[in-house]
Amino acid sequence: MAGTQRILYGVAELCLTPRSIFSPIPYFAIFLYLLSINTHTFTLQCLRALSWGVLFTLVGVSASNLWNHTNDLEDDIIAGKENLLTEGQMSKRSALALSTLLYASSIALSLHLTHTLGRDIWMPLLIWAVITWLYSDKIFTGARLKSHYIGELLTYIVAYPCFTLTTWLIYSENLLQGMVVASAFAFLGVSGVLLKDLKDISGDRRAGLRTLGVIFPPSTLIHASCILLMLYYLTLIISGITSIFSIGTLLILIPFAYYMKKTFLHFTRKNWRLSEGDHIPIGAMMMTTYGSLLLLGVGSLIQIA
């Protein structure tokens, strides 16, 4: 029994790693739901919509994460990473089968919700599924978009807004709002991958990947990441000012101001050069991102209360 529990925990860890705004706690799905609602009465229908959004997010993220781990198996063994796959407790064939099943489940779920809700939920989901599959794949097509910075950028530019729009359409039929929030998360997603590549430079170089972190200097990556994060904030701020979203969403000005002071201006004064101790302003980027999600949700609730 203990062995079975360990296997299940290990599979869950593969599916929900790396940790993010999507999983294991579905902040993203909850935030989008709060931003989309226009009633202060929490009904059974509201709970059903939120449950569908959370389920879709967790299934989709699990599919792409497990598929990525499956294709990275040899590189992870070389890097000394420990998980069910690298330790041989789960075969590559089993991981391939499970990740394929999860992808199929996310597509089936989008088709069911498209039929049930009468919205074209399946379209952005299918685009997301194809691009994230190709991002990691070296088993079937050998495309492996993540091996080159152009493919890496293309994946995040396409995948983030498509996944965001899919989740949004589960909650709301307002396409304008959906496109705005999808654009905001495109900026956030690319900003995040630039930061991710900063810490993955040595591993990517060993694996022979031509990722952003290998090709471009750290100063360029942090500069571009900060600008993109600022565009994420500005997109949502402008949408609040222009009444695309409720005025309560302007609570996002609080984390935005903190980010500008602690991170953007900090690196501007240093001419974007990284040095020891810069993990604090970089950490502030992550903290304010989560804070912005919380305050956007709270702002929406204030508006309808």
C-alpha cells in the first residue's frame, strides 16, 4: 500500500511540476473566474463553472508537464534529477501513454464544453495542445521547439493566450474581455520564460539546447522580462480605466507600483546588469505577479458587492 501511494504521489509530482500559477494550486483558474463573474450571488451554476475551469486547467497542465518530463528523461538523468522516471519506477512507455491520455482528455473536455455552453472552446485548446506537444516532442516528430530560442518564444507566445482564452470561455462569452486577458497573459508568459531560462543556463548548455539563456546575456533577458511584465500590468490597468473590466481591477496598481520600485527601477539604475543579491528584486517580480492575481479577483468582487 505504501508503495502504491508513493507511485501515485510521484505521478502527481511529475504532472504538477514545475509549480506555477496553474498548479498544484489553481490560482489561475480561480482568478479568471473571479474576473469573469458579474453577480454577487454564488449559485450552483457558478460552482459548476468554476469546477469545470479548475478541472480543465489541472488536466491540461498535467498533460503538458508529464509530456515534457517524458521527453526530457535522458537529459534529466544526466542532470541528476530525481523522479519516478529517472529512478526507473515508471517506464517511459507508461508516461507516454498517460500524457497522451491526459491530452486526449483535455481535448474531449473542451469538445464537451463547446457543445454544452455553445462557445468555440475547442479551437484555442487544440492550438495549445499542438504547440505544447511540439514544444517537447523528440519521440515522434522530433520538432522539439524548446531546443531553440525561436521555437521556445513561439510556443509561449501562442500557448499562453490560447490556454487563457480557453479557460476564459468556460466562464464567459465576452470575447473582448477574453482577448484582453489573453493578451495580458501572453506578456506574462514570455516574461516568465525569460526568467526561467536565466536559472536553466548551465543545464541547457549541457543538453546542447540553443535556448534564450544560452544565446543571450543575462542582462538582455532580465531587461526584456521586466518590460514584458510591465506590459502585462499596463494591459490590465488600461482595461480597467476604459471599463473593459470593472474599476475594481485597478487595485492592480498596488503590486504594479511595488514592482516598478523594487524591480524595474532597481535594474534601470544598474543598467540591467545582474549581480549578487539580485535574487531579491527578481523574487519581487514573482511576488507581485501572485499579488496582482489576488487583487484582480478581489477588485472584481468589490465591484459587484
